[in-house]
Amino acid sequence: MKKINNFIEKMFGFFDLKKIDFKFSEEERKFLVDIKTDDEKIGYLIGYKGETLFSLQKILNFVFFEELKGKKVFININDYLKNREEKIKQMALLAANKVIETQKSYCFEHLNSYDRFVIHQTISQNEEYKNKVKTHSEGEGSERVLILCFK
């Protein structure tokens, strides 16, 4: 994994960011890169709704596919990924409540694959909702949607 660490440090070096700290760690199926900086330019690396950040992750996952051995790279810049995940979980729980109250389906549009994954996981692992609400995705590519349905 040293090769991946070096690549990421070099890649971020091209952006000429001031005072940047990297922390690398591994979990069962994740290779985590935690980046902290107070440089204002970091927003460009996150992008609109995290699009640039998610693109960087895709590139790293493609380039280091063999070295990762089934793990996925996740880059968390100034806790953006962690905060976004919490917002997505809150949205999922609010939508699940609405589905239970109205017994009508709720559709999430324009989510990336990771956000859809977080919603699926949030509902399926929540004791209160997993027996009342089911999730599924429909469509292809940018037209893919996630639907919450009353069971």
C-alpha cells in the first residue's frame, strides 16, 4: 500500500496546497485516505456535491485495482465524506418516515453510486425501518434512481 500512499501524496503535491496532512488506514474492504488542510483551494478538489472527489477515487481504484485486492479507496478531505455520509443517512431516515406515514414510495434522483449504497445500507441495518421499508435502484447510468417502498 506504500505505492498508493506515495502516489496520492504526489498527486496532491501538484495542487500546491499549503499545510496538508495525510493519514492512511485500512479496514476490511476499504483503503481510507484522510486529508486535513486549511488551504482554501481544497474546495476545487472536492467539487460540486463531491463530484471531483468521487472522480479522484474512481481513478485511484482503477489505477491500483490489483494492489487493492478487492478494497476500495475512499478519500475524506476535511471530513467532507464523513459529513456527506451523515447527511445522506439523515435524508434516508426522513424519507423512510415519509414512506411509512403515507405508504407511498419515495424516489431519490441524481445520487452517485456511493450515496445510493449508503441509503440501502442505512435502511437495511436500521431495526425500525428494515421490516417496513425496502429499497431498490432502477435505471442506468446518470438516470439511475433509488426508490424506497412500503413493504
